[in-house]
Amino acid sequence: MNDMIYLVAGYAVFWLVSFVLIFSMVNRQRKLEKEMTTLKQLVQNEAEQE
């Protein structure tokens, strides 16, 4: 019975770490998309000024 507790705890830790990793990756992707949009606007503004 004691081994089952460790198994459940291991699964819980695995899924928690997995969700944190996925959440982190989604946040990084959103930040990169915002940065790309900003850079595109800057390039477009520079092209219009020339």
C-alpha cells in the first residue's frame, strides 16, 4: 500500500511539471508573437519614412 502512495505522488508531480512546462511555453510563444508584431510595425514605419 505504501508503494501505491509513491506511485500516485510520482504521477502527480509528473503532470504538474508537464502543465507548468506547457504553460511556460505558451507564454513564451505569446510574447514572441507580440514582439514579432511590434518588429513588423517598426519595419513598416521605417519603409514608409524612406
